Amino acid sequence: MSVEDEILQKMITTAKSTKKREIHVKVYAPYKTYFDESAYSVSAINDTGPFDILSGHHNFITLLNACDLVIRTSNNEKRIRISRGLMHVKADQVIVFLDI
């Protein structure tokens, strides 16, 4: 294998490993669904401060403080103003329960 082929192979491998992976995000209240789609990240605030959820995040559950829940998709950013909520993260799925 030539040096050029090795460099090309490394570039392809790097591009594949840095490709953004999506997570499924569902945000809902008892009578309304605010968001139910794939996204690249979710940002919120809990008692310890601001945090982000990305693909591959460990299982996680937290109470959310009043904040703008920010959901980033491939083509836009959606902000949902919340007063409180509960977030559950498991297996690249994020579920946010509002008005509980």
C-alpha cells in the first residue's frame, strides 16, 4: 500500500468516526407533545448547572430546573421554555416529561 493510500484510508476512518450520531428526543407534557424526532444534542440545566446530552451518553436521570431546553437537529435549533421537568436518558433516547 502506498503512502497516499494509507493517508486516504486514515482520512476515511477519521471521517467515519467523527460523523455525528443522532439520538431520539421526545419532550412532552400530559396533554401535548412538544418534540418527537431525532437530534444531535440536548442542552438543559439541573441543580448542578448546565449540561449537554450527546449520542453515547450513559444512562442518566435528573430533575430539570427552569431553563430553555435546547434541541439541536441537523438543520435547526429548537428552544422550549420549561419551568421544571424530568429527563431520562437511556440507549440514545432522551425523554423529557414536563409539567409534573
